[in-house]
Amino acid sequence: MAANPGSTTTQAVQLAESYVTEDLVLRTARRLAQEVGVDAVTPGAGAALRLLAAAGSARAVVEIGTGTGVSGVWLLRGMRTEGVLTTIDLEIEHQRIARRIFTEAGFPSGRTRIITGRALDVLPRLADGAYDLVFVDAEATGFSACVEAALRLLRRGGVLVLNGALAGGRLGDPAARDAETVTVRETIKAIRESEHWIPALLPVGDGLLAAVRC
């Protein structure tokens, strides 16, 4: 009897998510995220972020959406030992938790630059072409503006990563016409068709759209 394709896909996703285990620091950050109502990246997505940071020998990374530090720890663990993570969020309390998590993970304060504010207000103040990776974990309504900012911030060969690129599983459903899904669909289509990016859609977590700046 042939295997059920849907079942096989589910098993593959579960295997990818469990392939790299999280330590006590990440489990604590994830629990705190649940307590304050933040959707943290999944272990599979976190492992992919660490991989991309390590593959690019990232020294300077921008994170839009600090949360409680789950994705930040994954990124820092992939970056060079002297690398600095610039992380932006509106929620001071979430960043207070993230600062504690970064310390518990063993990162000195000089490894992070934590900025409180709206990303679209902060990003224009960051230097052109100075960053190796930009990770966007924000509302889909801001994707287009974040992609435009990343094009300016990234060096050639730098990597843009958008979290939520599968729009909660609705991306492939042509009947899904809600504002979030339409925005995600239009954004990843624009990146795919742009001469400025070399993209790939990674089916971990809620989907990571990774694109190299040409």
C-alpha cells in the first residue's frame, strides 16, 4: 500500500523540528514567550537561523522582533564570537526578558544592541550595507517596508530572512484572500521576481523565506 503523502509530509516536518534539541535557556525563553503571548520561532526555524548566520560568518545582524530572545539566541549562536546582534521591538517588557535570556545564554552585553521602538522608525538610522543578515519576525503588513530596508542595510551576499512565509499554512490555498495571506503572497512573489535577490522558501516553522542580496 502506498504511503499517504500528507502523512509523510507531516512526519518529515516533525523530524525537522525535532532534529536539533533546545537547551534549558531556549526552553525557558520559549516558556516565557508563551506566558506573554509571543509566538517564538520553532526549534526547526531557529536551527535554520543559526545555520544561515554561521554559513555567512555573520558579524552584524539585525533582528526585527526581539520577543523573549528565542530567535536572538539561535542567531547569536551562529554568529562569529565578536558579532553583534541589533534587535528591535516595541515591547520593553519583552526586551527585558530577552536581555535576561541573553545573559543566561552566556553572551556578554556587548554582543547585543537592544533598541526599543518601531522598526520602521529605527531602520533608517542604521548604516547602509553594514549588515550580514536581516531577520524579520514582524506583522506581515510591514514585510514590504522591511524588505526595502533590508536591501539597503545588507552587504552584497548578505541574507534576508522573513518569518511566517507560509502564512499559517494558507499560502498555497488560492481561496485564502485575507489581508495577511495576500500580503505574504505578494511579498514573496516580488522577491522571487526581483533581480536583487536569490531566494528560497524553507518549510520549517511557519515558513522562512531566505534570500541572498545580489
